[in-house]
Amino acid sequence: MQRYLVGGAVRDQLLGIPSKDRDWVVVGATPEEMLAQGYQQVGADFPVFLHPETKEEHALARTERKSGRGYTGFICDFAPDITLEEDLKRRDLTINAIAMDESGELVDPYNGAEDLKNRVLRHVSDAFAEDPLRVLRVARFAARFHRLGFEIAPETLHLMSTIAASGELEALTAERVWQETQRALGEKSPWIFINVLHDTQALGPLFPELESLFGVPQEEKYHPEVDTGIHLLLCLQEAAKLNVDTDTRFAVLCHDIGKGLTPKEELPRHINHGANGLPTIRALCDRLKTSKSAKELALLVAECHTECHKVLTLEPVSVVKLLDRCDAWRRPERFNLFLLACEADARGRPGWETLPYPQADFLRLALAACKNISPKTLVEKGFKGTKLREQLDMLRIDAVTQIDKASLES
């Protein structure tokens, strides 16, 4: 029985970056032997064991063969005579197929260390094509390691395109697609994930709502990049600069979905695209089974981002109505995420990346001014029902009127 550190822990150690998890492969052991040594068995599909002291995961070396569609259609063999090289061969990328023994010596039969040095994401073997989930995983790794200069090998990109064309992506469950997407949105370069899926023709089968944005023109005076799909990538890039959370990045991803529904005769204008996209965004969130918070923020940003951009030209009464629609009084934290998404949208255009976004500053001031008005005080003065609402709105409108917009725009 021998055990080897494998996967991300070895890869990240060689890259000199921290790694969260340490996974091990055990060669030459049976489940009974693992249990006899005090390991705790977990996992339903194949034997995985927790170390009795460290609780780190130890999996028996195994091979897999395709038995059906999707990423679950495999038969696993974890006999004790399976070699480490056979186990590593079933992994996705060469940089994830490096092992290290307990003395620190590398076992690298597929030249993963060389690919790490050359900053290449390359599949280990043709067995890569048997698991459609790997298209998403490689796109996610590309998003994670883009800042370090990694690129996907041309032959791996070709294989990913072949998988996309095969129809296998449709066999992936919504939960796994969302899980990989959510993780990719949290990476340093989330736009690379979407771009890789687009370039390999995988975006259409997985996210037709987003694929439909590529090639759709916008008015050049507002969008120098013209193409709505390119704008989407630039917005995600700005969202990453703002270091917003994954819910906000997902909202940025969805905010212009309505532009993919614009009739051709109206192009390059997109009249009422925010509201037009809401049913499609709801359907997307329901299909992916996103969290409630991600869905609500995506719908809010899509519906109200255009008004946010125009807020400095709106009358105070319209500003208060916008705060109402955003439920800013009760949910100020979500409102701040909304503003950050709008800022990412505004800056996601060539030449606009460093421009100030005074709209967000104005709305934060407006909210603060309005929150100084206490409904409780008005109730104590005898206002109630419709009269209370009218008086509260009037005082909020007056508070917004007092804000000096000129100082924000200068």
C-alpha cells in the first residue's frame, strides 16, 4: 500500500500558490485494508476514505470506462493492482495529473510539470472526450490561471469543440452546470470562462441566452465595442476589478439578455431591453436552479440598470421611485450590489474603463438622505395609511432635491 498526494495540491505547490484541499490516491489497497487502518469510508460511487487523523480524502486508485451519456455514465474499477499511472491517465489536464510520494518525489508520467512551466492547459488523453463536464472545468481553469499566462492547447480546444458538437453537453445536470459556472464567476478572470465556451461552440448548448448576444450590434456612440457579446465580456472584466461577489457577477452576466431579443428592424437600438429580458432571465435561473439571491439580483439589475445610468437627469420623484423599485430602504446591502453591477456595465466599454460613475455616489447619498426621514415620527404626528405614504414620499423627494448633483459630476 502506497499513498500519493495528487491533483490541485501538487499543481498549486509547484506554482507557488496556496491550495485549499489535499487529496491522496492510495495504490495497492482494498477497502477492507483501509477500514482496518482506521480510515472512515465516504462516497457512494467509489470508495473514498477520510484519514483517521487529518481527515484528508484518500481515494483508491481506479480506472473508468464509458457506459452511458453525460458525466455520470462511467463504470469504475478500483482493484488493488491498478497502477498510479493508470489512475492519473483518467484525469482531465496534465497539470492535474502529477503525483507526489510521501518523500516529496514527483511522479509525472504525462509531463504536467512541463506544461506548468510553459503555462499550457492540455488534456491527458483522448478519454477526456468521454466526460462533457470537462469542457466547463477547463474553461474554469482557464479563468483561474489566465492571470498567470496560461492558455489552452489548440488540440484541447479542438476536443472541447468536438464534445460541444456531439450533443453530450445537453446530458449535464443543471446543478453541475450551475456549480461550475458559479465557481468560474468567482475566479480572477471570469470573462475568460464565457469566452472559452463561446470559442469552442459550447456556450450555445449550455447558455443559448448568452450566445445569442454575440454578433448583436449596439449604438456605437454608447458602445464603441458595438458587439453585445463583447460588451458582456468587458462588463465581467470590470466586475472582477470591482471584486464583487458571484451573485453580482451573475447579474452582470445577465443584465443585457434582452438585447438578444430585439427585433432586427430596431437594431442597433434596444428599446426597453431590460424589461424585455426579464422572462428569459427567470427561465434561465429556474433552469440552472440558481440561488434565490442570485435570481433576484439578476432581475433587478436587468430591469433597472438603464434608469441607474440616467439617474442624474431624472426628476427627484423618479429617483425616489427607483429607490422604491430597488427596495433600497429594507435591503441597502443588495442595493449596493445593484450599484456595483451598474458601474461594471457602465465601464464595460473601450475607453470608459477608468471613467467615474457619479450615478452610484448620487444614489447612495439619496438613500442616506431619505433614510434620515423616520416613518415612525410621521406616525406619531398622526399620519397613517395613504396620507402617511404621501407625506413620506414628499419628504423623500424634498431630501433628494437638496443633493448637489454638480459637485458629483465635477
